[in-house]
Amino acid sequence: MLPFVIVCLFRGNVGTDLFSYEHLVALYSRPNSYNGSEPLFYLMVRWINSITNDNKLTMRVVSGIISAIFIIFFLNSRRGSRFVFCAVIFPTLFISYTMNVNRIGLATAIYMLAGIHERRALESKALIRKMVSVGFHYSAAFFIGMDIFDSRAKNSRHRLLISTGIIAGLVIGSYFLSSYLEGKFSMYRNFSAPSAFSGLSLILEFSGLGYAILSMSTQVSGSRGTLVRSSVLFFAFFVISRYSYSGLRMMDLVVSWLTIWICRQIENSGGKLSRSGKLVLLTTGLIVVSGNVFGYYAAYGQGESPFLPFNWISSIAL
């Protein structure tokens, strides 16, 4: 992992969203610039940029923080979770989250740490981690919602109260963030999927994760129900992706949550992947990362900050 961290930290104008993020840093650095976006990401960027006084360096620091959180998870997780990290998370998420979609990368990395706290019976810290992740990207609320509906608690009244509270929070939050959310919805409504083959890699990854779940030890109860619920959501979002890019983003969230779910079962429930499940995950990760590399070459030189051609950073004001 460390060579990729070095590449991420010292890359030049590389990464599909890097140019947009550097522009965002410049915007956030202005007085009274808060526009309803993720508050913790806004505050973190303003604080880092007040020290570095350089948009490029600020985003490299953000990438370094994401990398550090992933490394902390890796070092504190069980052996089975480390395998899932090496087979799936690293080749399919790590590079993208540290070099591209940094906000959801921060949120996902922090959310994964909650599983470590749950294993150590630190429920309050786990809950804080989950709520903090939402502050870095609102999409992490989807993870919390999936966790609630996946809960195997017998007290349905307790689950109903929690669900009602979260729905009420989302409604209230939507009211205060209406202009920001309206802009997001408008952007995705007019942004169609890049091609008819968009989402196929996510389908492959979801299928690999599904097989791994079915092949896990019987100590993990309710896994089939989890897979059924996830499948219904995933393929509903796939239908939406034929018309809107937002469907692809939601498919990606389902895959990310399912990966986190597998790690959590290994950490907390003693779940173990079968040999065939490990082989399928490893093969899936290799195929997906190969497809990503092909996509980087196909988009060579396109956009303000494409993945290729790669270049090392040469101008940071220290």
C-alpha cells in the first residue's frame, strides 16, 4: 500500500476530480463561503488551507489523511478483514477514494473504523464515528440506514423508533439544505450514464461479494436476508442508472456498504470466508482493477486532471 500512498501524495495534476476539488478549496477559503455542503469537510479544508495556503498542497494533505485512516483500519482489523481489504477494498476503492472522490473516501474510511470499535464493545465511539462520517459526506447516511434495516434486533419497536428518528432528521436536514440538495439533484438529473456498459464492473463486484457472503461460515446469521435486501436495492439503482448517473453512484454505495458489512461480520460475529469465497473476491478485485486501468488509458489526456498521463507534482508553495 505504501508505494501507492507515495504516488497519491506526490502526484501532479492527476485524478478525475482533482481540479474540481482544488477549485472547491479556493472557494471554501473565502469568508462566508459555506453553501450547505458537508460541514466537517468544509471546516477541515478551511483549517488545512489556513496552514498550507496552497490549494494543491491542501488536497494532498486530505489524501494523506484518507490513506492514514485506511492504514489504521488495516493494522487494527482481524486477519479476515485484512484479506477483504487486500482483495477488494485496495484495488477497487483505495485508489479512487484517495485520488478522486475524496469526500466519500473520508466518510467510508471513518465508517469502517466504527466496526473496530464495535468489536471492542465501544458502541458509543462507533456511533460517533458513523455520525462523523456523515459530516464528511451526506451519502454515509445511506450506510446508517442500511445498518438499521439490516439489524437483527428482535425489538421491532426499537428499530421503528430509530428509523423514524433518522427519517425525521433527514427531512429537517433537507429543509435547511434545500438549495444545496436541489443543485445536486439537478446536476445528476441532467447527467446521464457514460455508456450502455456503465455499471457492469459494479455488477461483477456485487456478484463476487454476494458469493462470498453465501460462502461464509454459518456463524453469521441473517446473511441471506442481507443479500436479498441489498440485491433488490442494487438492481433498482441499476435500472435508474440507464437514465441517470445518480443510479451509478447509488450502486457504488451499495457495493461499498456490502464490503463494509462483510468486514464487520468478520470482526464482530466470527465470520470466516471459505476458500472459494476468497478466490472469488481475489479474482473479482483483479478483474475490476484491470477494467479501471483500461478506463484510465481510454480517457488518456481527457479532462482538466485525467489519471493519465501521470505526472509528479512540481509547484507547491511551501
